[in-house]
Amino acid sequence: MKYNVPNWLIILSGVGQIFTALIYPYIRHSVFDWYNDVKQLKPLNQEIAKTYGRYIQGLNFSFGCIAILLTTDLQNGTRLAMALTGLIGAYWIGKVATQIAYYPMYTIPQQPIFKFGSYLMNMLFTLFAVVFAWLFVNNCIQFFNS
């Protein structure tokens, strides 16, 4: 049995992913003091860390645009829809798993805004993982039943 993912939920997920991309520099700078930590690395490692940060930001933004602009295409049961929703779902499932396993949340500043923000961001990451895993499963069902 197939339960469709509502379009509004996919779009909400897209908006949330764009939000994470836009807020990412603020979080790195204001919450984690990331830039001062990166300055302690060798120059090549500094550039690698900055590059990976830009990759993350770019992927989050791109995934958000895809969700907003291609909502119907993400649900059409094609091999491309399966591949793309599987990729995005795996990305966010990996993020949630990494967040739980490796990122100690006690290192976040204890001001209420940062604590609330950390819960909000984790809820968003979980939402993205659920939405895209759900889309992937639905695409697989459609593909293999056609």
C-alpha cells in the first residue's frame, strides 16, 4: 500500500533545507566559533575544511530548490526519482545518525536561543530524513509495481 507524501510537506522540507543553508554560516561563526578553530589548522587543511563547509551549504541549498521546484517529479516513480530521493534521504539519514553518534550537544552555548535552535535544527534534519526516505520508498513501490 502506498501513502503519498503531501506536496506541502515536500515544499516545507525544501524551505527548511534552504533555511539550513542560509543559517549555516551564522551557526559556524556565532555558535561554534568555527573560524577560530579552523585558523589553528595548517593552511591546506584550512582550505579543505572551508571547502567541505561550502559543499554542505551548497548541497542543502540545492536539495531545497529541488524539493520546491520539482515536487511532482520527486514522486513519479521513475528511476531518476528513486535515485534522487534515495540520495537526499541517505544524506539526511547520515546527518541525523552522525549528529546523534558524534556531536555532543553539551558543547552548544547554554543560552536559551542556542538550546532552542539546536532542538529546532535536529527536528528539521529528522523531518528531511523522514520525508525523503518516505519519497524513496514510495518511488520504489511505484517503480517495481509498474
